[in-house]
Amino acid sequence: MVRVVIFDFDGVIADTETIHFSCLRTVLAEEKKINLDRKIYDELYLALDDRACFKKALSSVEIEITEAKIDEMISKKSNLFLTYLQEIKLFPGIVEWIEEASTKFTLAICSGALRKEIVDILSSNHLLRHFTVITSAEDFIESKPSPEGYLKTLQNLNRQLGNQVEIRASECLVIEDSIAGIRAARAAGMPCVAITNSYPMEQLREANIVINNITDLDIENIRYLSL
């Protein structure tokens, strides 16, 4: 039985992928004259955190660079991203869905986005209070499809909830928008619902359920969804 709903963030709650792509492309072009194509971004970069994105882009042109320089580029991209904060929209129906789901389930986020980006967007839309745990890029090493982030989220949930009955992976329902995200959830032993905000339905078939909009997901019925 599902007790927890874990959301990916970009592409599930916030419609940010176009902005992330634009900021990543700008930093790469200014720093290393790398021109990143949107199709390539969607295919290879979309599920990665910023560090993995920069490393992949730089390795593709065989440029060696220090971790300190990558940290600088991550900071530059994040600062640029936050200038768009007032322009960022949430996906239709997600606010109402989260508000209702929070009365029935414990909610968490597991995302490759930076914590400040997540918190600022949730706060500006009055949603932060609904989430017990937020696991962000700073909290794990390997990007999706590694299950590390989801397993870390489960660990943090059990620590946060203290002496309540321990939550198992199978009791956590993940909502994802990417192929790598689905694989990460399944590798962590968690059932997964995929939403077609970033990829067409036929590419998301590894999920337990594929939906076009969060409003298509019945909150009452997900309690009994299993692997």
C-alpha cells in the first residue's frame, strides 16, 4: 500500500526544462564555446543534475577542467536560472493535486535540481509546507538512472518521521517525467507513474502507469498501486 508520494521536480511540478536548457547552453557557450542543441539536451541531459550535465558536455569535446571550475559554472547557471523565477510556471492542476494528496499521503521531492531552486519555486507558489523531505542535487552523487537519490529520500523520510512505522520502498510512489527517472525509481524498488510533460507516452512504458496530466491520476486509487 502506498504511504508516500515522491515527486521529481523539473518537468513534473515546475515547467522549467526550457529555462534549464537555455541557462546551461548560455554558460557553456560563454565559458567554452560549446553549442548545445535542444534535441541532444532532451535525449542525454534532461535527467542529469548540473554537475553531470557540465561534465558530459565538456567530455564530448575532450576539454579537461577542474572540479572548482565546474562548481563555478554550476553557480553561474543557478544564478542565471533564478533571474527567471517570476517567469516559471507550474504545470496545470499540480497545485490542487499536491494540496489534496498532502491530506492523505506523506509527500517528498527527489530531484537533480539545486535545493535553492526547488525551495524558491515551491515557496513562491505556497507549496513548500506540503513536503516532508526534499532531496536535491547536493544530497547525492550519482544522477538518475541511479537509484541513489530515491534511496536517500527513503532514508531521510524514515529519519524525519522518527519512531513511526518504517516506510518501505514499495510503499513509495514516484511521479516522474523522464526515462532515466523511471529507471531510477524502479531500481530503488518503487512503483512509478510517468507523466508526458517531457517525453511522448511510447517512450515512458517502463513506468507502471503513464498519464498525460496530473489530473488524470486519481488520488484515491494510487494507494493500492504496486510494482
